[in-house]
Amino acid sequence: MSTLPVVVAVDGSRDSLRALDWAVDTARGRAAPLRVVHVRHYHAWTQPGAPVVTPPDPDTDWVLAAARAHVQGVPGLPATEYAGLDGAVGTVLAEQSRTAQLLVLGSRGRGGFASLLLGSNGLAAARDAECPVVVVPRPDRKVEAAPETEPGPRVVVGLKVDGPDDATLDFAFAEAARRAARLQVVAVYPWPMQTWSTPGDLVPPEIDQDAVESETRTLTEGFLAPYRERYADVRAEPLVVPGDAAGHLVAASKDAELVVVGRHRRRLLAPARMLGSVTNAVLLHAAGPVAVVPPSAGEEE
């Protein structure tokens, strides 16, 4: 059985060339072929009565030519194919993900929001892709100071203790193993906890924070136990903290090789695919590459 490729989208921008560099390294590390895709939305946006715009021939597509030139001479370049495709970017990339093991995108911040990591096409691809999607940010992005960590390669994964996702944890452990990196598992519990007795009457929390943290840590260790056995060479370090999950993951993204988050599962009253608020915030603000992992087969439908 052939190995599925790592697919990377390029558009001629520096952002997409950074994504191409990341995809080359990743495909090489996975012993996988590489597919470089340029989505050209000519036919999709031609209005009735407007002059017909002819898309460039794939053999003379300057975006793909620039991608070829960028990787020319790279040591150990995996088997690489180049494809110029026509259509809506988000839709075409989602289609490409069906025959890929990984889809890689560059950041495309737009408008006056300089802090944003990703544009609408990237968000659509991350939401709809059938395979994990990695977004590679621009360099030297600033995030709030995070607690100091020991030097060395590090992969970060967010763990939702009240609904852990096997696909997300498995992807994070596998990536840490490939990179000979330690795995930082961020498990966040809400605090302060607030309850309401009557409208407008706030009741101070009666739950002990130490007890909540201890229970969260116990649950975290239980979820990690089977992965520790399966990936014995990966050192997994739980970071159990109170507050905002997105904020802690963004802070942890500084100097991390990869931040891994799960995509929101479909629910009966919310059948459409969603990224989820935490995943969306991490995609928009993280300082390092972010992997969005779809739920395990059968869990999203």
C-alpha cells in the first residue's frame, strides 16, 4: 500500500514558502512523498458576461515554478509532485485532505489585525479537512510570557479532561516520538468556579481549589497511562493549571516545535463542523506551528 503524501498549499507568498520548508522536513521525517498544491480560483469567480480569464498552464504556473526553485537542491528532498488546481481554496484543500496524511498551510493574517495568524481560507481548511492540518506561523511572533521550561525540543498538546480525544493525544505522542521531543500536556480546569442561587446573587465557591486541581491531575494521568505504555520513549509532562485553556496553550506555544489541538466534535444540536473556541483562538494567536486534529473516525458523525 502506497504512503499517503504530505500536502502543502502554496500561493507565492513568503508565508507559504515557510510552510513549504516545514512540509519538506516533515515529509522527510515521515518517509512520505510531498504534494505541492497551488489553488487558482479563476473559474469559481467568473461572473456572467465578464471576460473569461484563462488560468495559467500548470507547466508555466509561476507559483509552482517558484516553489520548485525554492526547494531545488534541498538535501534529501522527498519525491515531490506539483499540482495547479482550480476552484474555491477552502473547498479544494478539503478535497486534497482526503488523500493526504497531513495538510500544511502558511499563515495569512489580513486587514488591520496584525496579531491574527490565519485567514478565512485557512480556517475553512482546518475546519473541514479529513486529515490533520498544520498551520505554520510567521517568525518572531510575540505571546505573553510563559513559565520557563527546560531546553530541548518540545511538543504541546491540549487535553480536555471532561472529553479527551484519542486522535489528538495519539497524534501528539506520535509527533513527539518522531521529533525525539518531550510532550507537554496542558490540562486546564476552570477557576474560580461560580454558582448562582437566585438571579443577581453570586455565591462564592465552596469547592477547594486544591481538590479540583488534584482531581484534574488524577484524571489527566489516567488518560495518559495507555499512551505512556504505547510510546515508552516519550516523556509526557502534565501541566495542570487553572483559568483559560486558550491562553495557556498560546503561552506554551513559544519555542514549541508544535502545538496540537483537537477539532470540535459534532453535536446533535450543532451538526455543522466547528473548530471550537479554544482551537480557533490558538490558531489565530499561537507563536509556533499548530496542528488541528479531526476527531477519530465515527466520533464526528
